[in-house]
Amino acid sequence: VIRERLWILRQDPAGIHYKYHDIVPPSPPSNAEAQLRDFLNLRHVLRDVTRPWVSGDAHLSALVTRHTGLRLLRQEPGECLVAFITSSCNNIPRISSLMLKLSSLS
């Protein structure tokens, strides 16, 4: 869920493919692709962002090189905090369920 839209993402060698469903009517209507690009922080080249972090850490460097689809998300601060807190003692399906339930409360 990204800003009142339920997104379904799939990545393949051709790129990122997506579908979305509005949870509530958009007000005002927005450009869905621009919203997704902003959330995935695609305006930044990940290698440039991570260069200072990986320069002295061989393990982190290997991970960033291996996982080229890794992104630094532009989550809302409250959502990020709740995701962090819930992730410490849960598995991915449960975290996803919790995030979906929380997003429906706003």
C-alpha cells in the first residue's frame, strides 16, 4: 500500500511492471507512475547513494552488488516507524497484513 493505493509489482529483465487499485477515490487525481517512482526513489542511482557506505565494508559491498534491485524507499515517517517496530518479531506475511490493516485506519 502506497498512499491510499494497493500496488502489485513485478520485476523482470525488461523493468518493473505494476497494477494498482485505489483504496479511496484519489483527491486530487495523481499520476500513478510518478507516485510509484517517487516511493521507490528511482530518481537516484543506488550505486551513487551507497558508495560511501560500501567503501569500507566488503560484506555490504557484495550485497549491494548482488542485489541490484535494492531500493531505499521514501516511506512516510510514521509508516516507516510502525514497519520497523512490527518487523522485529514477525514474518513477512504477518508484517504485510499488519501494514495493510494499519493503512486502512487513516
